Amino acid sequence: QVQLVESGGGLVQAGGSLRLSCAASGRIFSGNAMGWFRQAPGKQRESVASIRSSGVPNYADSVKGRFTISRDNAKNTVYLQMNSLKPEDRAVYYCAAYRDSWPSVPMYWGQGTQVTVSS
């Protein structure tokens, strides 16, 4: 059984930083791409960043230069370092494990962690 558990969300002022973590358990991680998505109130869930099993990252234009995704295969954990946070970054952030080694189809989801950015 695959389980993804996010942590690290919270309330931060605009311009501040947060680091999200996602710990994976079960028969998944090192061979799978991982990603972070977010969903703001009244909006669709959107991809924020992904990282291939090889470690190659990809980012949404809205977070390029501010967010960094990384993975530690020894710890089965993926991280999202978020700097220069803006009020529009407020959302529930979800960790996802993709079916393949590249960001193809999200197959498993975490429960989500709330990020709130005050102006």
C-alpha cells in the first residue's frame, strides 16, 4: 500500500519561506517521478513542480525562480522549498507520485497541507 504524507505547511507573511516535505511509503519512490500540486479555493488543481526519478526538475511558470523541488531517495522524501511567497501562492498543496519515471500520470496523492500567505 502506497502512502504519501505531507508536512510543513502553515502561515507565513508575503516574502517569507516554507519548506514542504512528502514522505512516501510502500513500493514506490526512487523509480517514480514525484510532484507537487496545489489547489486554491474555487480553482482547479494545478501542477507546481515535478521531479523525474533522475532528479531533473520542472516548474510552473508562476513559481520559477522562487520554488525548488528536490528528492532524497534514501529517505523516500520529496521536498518543495518555497521562497519569496506571494498571497497568490495560498492553496492546499498536494504531493503526488507519478506512474512512470517522468511526470506522466499522477497515480497516488497525499492528503494535502495548507499554505497561507498573508499580505
